[in-house]
Amino acid sequence: MPPTPTIPDRDFAAHLRAAKAGNETIWRALYDWLAPQLLGFVRASHLSDPEDVVGDVFLEVARRIDDFKGDARGFRAWVFTIARARRVDEIRRRLRRTEEPLDTAVHDFAVDRANVEHEALAMVGLEELLALVDKLTDDQGEVIILRALGGWTAREIGEITCRSTGSVEQLQRRAVEALRTLLDAP
Amino acid sequence: MAPLNDSLGMERPGQSHEVSGFLTALSDELVLAPDEVTASRHVAAAAARARALARGPRTMRWVATATALVTVLGTGGVALAGGLPDPIQTAVADVARVLPLPIDIPYPHASRLWSAQESVDKPEIDTWSRGTAIDALAAETQSGEKGGWIEARPAEYRTSRTVRSWDRDHTGHLWCLSDGEGRHAAEDLNSTCDNEFVAPPRFDQKVDEQIDNIDREDGRDDEEPRQGGESDGDGSGSVDHDDADNRGQDDSDRREERHDGSPDDFSSTERL
């Protein structure tokens, strides 16, 4: 279950000022709050060296934090926007190198999850779960991953992915329908 | 996790049970904190970058100010020494002459001469004609004074309009001063006394024309007594000879005759 934000909105402005000044304690709090979800997002995006990517995202956050204005949830969405840019770059790079499979291990996985019980699903490995996500379109998979990671609302996912709330809701519905079909398939 | 059936728009909760379980399992698998060593490294790097950027604007302002100050002072110093590249030195010297500042910024050694040559109505041809600097040096040696006036008539000289003043700067360069129009570099007397001060070829024709114009307009009154005597003496059929023959006529008549004469009529041997 994704952790709830450890920095309440009422304190976030002070935290943001301290972070802009380079207070390492505050940066640690921000990292503990966001890094686990970011790492999950990066792993789900099949980016190589996920932990390094998380480090790069935080460096980029530090570089641009002076430009950020908003509350805690806005900050979290902003950080994920930066991470998503890395995902988009990775997808584009892979599209240019079509001869290279996205992830042979994931693609070799046989999606025969028919009649899988909830408990059983929770026991399967990450690669198997991601193999199902990979059966979705990129847009649907992105929405599902964000939904699973941070409990984002459709509006917040729209902010991260630069889509309208209605578009995100439609992607969610289609993704759920596709997952349901995959999970129910014999 | 939030109630997925609602947030995902599932109309049939019973059928979304597996999807909900799937998302929970996916979240549990994905959300994983980096190890402590990695986390500490990331945090330290991010905080350090934020600190650097927080100090950046103030530091950059100081750096920019210091750089500008050094540039201005350095450029000014080099300009005073006359060491800037030619166009820049000329521009700085021009500005310094316009501004009411007690600063004498020299013009570039050579280029200012040419630019002045092109810009003034009466070109300072003598400042770079053969012999001027030599005669200046000779006069300086005789008088024991540095700077002054000279009326030189070297054999190579093409015109008798040679009254000029000169001065030296601290580097030993000769500067010809003329008609209060400023300083024009002539040549380094220490090294080029025997050199010819010849204008670039592209100016030759123009200078000849200018010399002719000057002689016609106001040179005759000063030069004619001596030149006329010389011409009378040799009896040549040159322009000067014509001038002597026509002595007593009004100026307009003589100018017309000069205008009709060929450029060769102004050769130095005949004039001098």
C-alpha cells in the first residue's frame, strides 16, 4: 500500500523553503516520502538502473525546485511529472530501437491468469504483474501504474500526464476492462 | 488504497474484485524504498545541488560585477597605452576626445592616419609623406627641443605644403600635429628615419587629387615666390613655368591653367 504523505500541507511551505535552501534533513523527509513510489514507477516503466533514475529525478527536482509553487500534493505530482518525462524518453528511445525487445523476461511470460484468485494474485511476482500491465496500451498502463502507486485521483493523474480529467477517467475504465478481460481469460 | 470500485469507475463491484486485487498486488510489489546507502547518497546530492543553486544568483551577481569592473579597468588601461586592437582603440580614442575627460587616449599607430586621411577636407598628407619625419628629426636635433614646427622641403617631397608640428610620446613615436586637428601618427623615428612614408596604393590617386586641390585653392600664395623663382631660373615648360609666365594674372585664370595641366606637371623635381 502506498505510504501517505509524511509532510502535511500546513507545514509544506516551510519545508519547501528549507528544501530550496538545501536543508538536508528536509530533503531526507521529501525523499522518504516520495522515493518509494518513484522507484516503483520507474521499475514499472522498465527503466534501466531504477535507483539511479530516482537519484537523477531528485537532482532534477533540486535544480528546479525554486520554480515550484504549490502544496504538498502538487509537489508530489510535479515530482512524478519529472519522473514521467524519463519514462517517455525511455519509451521513445525503445521505439527507435525496435530491434531490441522491451523486456524479454516480461514478454516471455505467458499471460494465463485465468480464474486467478485475489490471494493468488497477491502472491505472484512483479514481473508477472507487469506483464499484464504491458498488455495494456502505454497510456492505459501509465494510468494504472500511477493509480496503483499513489492513490492518485484522476485530476492528479491528469496533471502528471498532461491529460484532461475526463481523458484519464476514460483511460482508467478501458484499462480496468482490459485487465478484467485478461484476468478472466481462460 | 482508495476504494477502487469507485475511483476506477467500476459499475459492477463484484466483477472488479480481481482487478482490485491486481492493483493491490502491483502496489505492494512496486513500492519499495531504496536501500539506505543509496538513499543517503541521493539526499546528499540533491541537498548539495539545492544549496549551490540557492547561492548561485548572489554569487553570479558578484562574479558578473567583478568581471565587468576588471574588464572596464583593464580595457581602459590598455587603451591608455594604445594597445587595443585597431578599430577598438580608434573608437575608444574618439569617445575620449568627445567626453570632457582629462584623458589622452592615443589613436592606433597607423590606422588612424588613414582614417583621418579619408575624413578631413584637407588631408594631412605630410604626416606620412616621405621626409616629414626625417626633417622633424633633423630640426629636433638642431634645436635640441622636442616638438615644434618645421618647414621642410626634402628633395623627394611632392609639395611645398610641409609646415607641420610634431611631438613625441613616451614611447618615442613621432606624432605629427596639424592645424589643431589632433594627433596623427607619423612613424617611429628611432627605427624608420630612413624609411619611406608611403601611403597604401589605394590612396595614391586620391592623395594626388587632394594635393592638386590644395595647391590650387590656397597653396599658391605661400609657395609661389620661391617656386616662381626656381621656375624662372630653369626656364622649363612646366606648370610652374606657366605660373611664372602668367604671373600678374588673377587667381581664377591661374587656377584654370592648373586645372588643364597634366598630373606630371606636379612632379617633385619641377616643383622643388
